[in-house]
Amino acid sequence: MGDSSVLALDPPLRGDGKGTYRVHIVGNSGSGKSTLARELSAILNVRYISLDTMFWRPGWKQSPADEFRTSVRAALDQDPRGWVVDGMFFGFLGNMVPDEATDVIWLDPPLLLYFPRLCWRTFLRLLGFVPPCTTGCEESLWDVFFSRESIIWWTLGAHGRVRKREAERYRVDGVHVGGKCRRLGGWGGELEAWKQAVRGMAQAGRVANTP
């Protein structure tokens, strides 16, 4: 189901045909969305938008739904040069972000690859070596191991649900059928090859915002 057979196809991102890219990165918690989004925003020289940062307030308080939707809508409209968004929040936003995106990148690594990474990141956050997902949302031992909202238990439970939902999106709107959704799975090689292709695209001057 992956795109390893189409990674060599040109281009690695569709864009709007004029060198502008609006990229939505989706996948389960811990799959690498934020890391890739930051890298991609730097390569494309566009704004990085973290839905986690916009949604969560200090103390893990949720933003009011209407306010969140309004803020995200404004962020998407703010920069005509494009953007990279990581996160999903479909229950609050519906398809607002993927509908606006020129490209949807689905990160689908094996659970055995990304779950240990998530546990290690969470451990470093507990020790204060890694910042929380947003300011004022520190995690405690109770939050991590005993809360129903624990990121660890949430990730395990959501793995299958996210795969099912995104697999259906990919089936009807994947790049293999001329759509905008690209799946990047495997143990890392597919993702690295794709990023290298994006860098090559930018270096070739096919990104409107690159020097």
C-alpha cells in the first residue's frame, strides 16, 4: 500500500502548479509529524503551523471549539506563500486542513518503530530535557502512566483507528490514483528518500519561496 514504487515519480509534492505548497502531515501520535513538518517548512521556506500548539492551553485546557476553528482558518489564510500543518483534530476541524492542502502526507511507520521513540521522548519530557508539546502543558508520571488521557495509552489505542481512516483516504485520494495523499511507511528509508526528493525539487528552483 506504500508509495515506494512511486517515490521516483516527479514531483514529490504536487503543489498548486505555480510553486506554492500547502502541506498537511497526518499520522498517529509519535509517528514523526512535528519533526517532518519543521524540516519541510524549512525546505519550502513556508510557515509551520502546529495544531497541538493552537489547540492546547496551559494546564492541558482545550481551546473552545469555535475559537480553535477560527484561529486555524486565520492561520491557513495568513500567508499566501503556503504552509506546512501537522496534526489532525478532525473532530473539531472536519476536513478544513486537508481540503485546503495541495498535498497530504500520511506518516505510517510500523508501531514497533515509533512507539519506543514516543516512550523515550515522553521520558525525556518528564525529566525536563525535551520541551512539552506546547507551553504550560508539562506531563507528570500520573499523566503518562495512569491517566486515561496518557499519550502512551492513547497512541496504542489509536494506531489501528488512524490507519483505517487514513487508508480509506489514501484509497480514494492517493497519488497512485492522481490524488493528493502520499503514504510514507516502512522503517525510515522511504521517508528519507522522499525528503531528499523534496530537497532536490527546492534546489532546482521549483519552489516559489526558495532563494
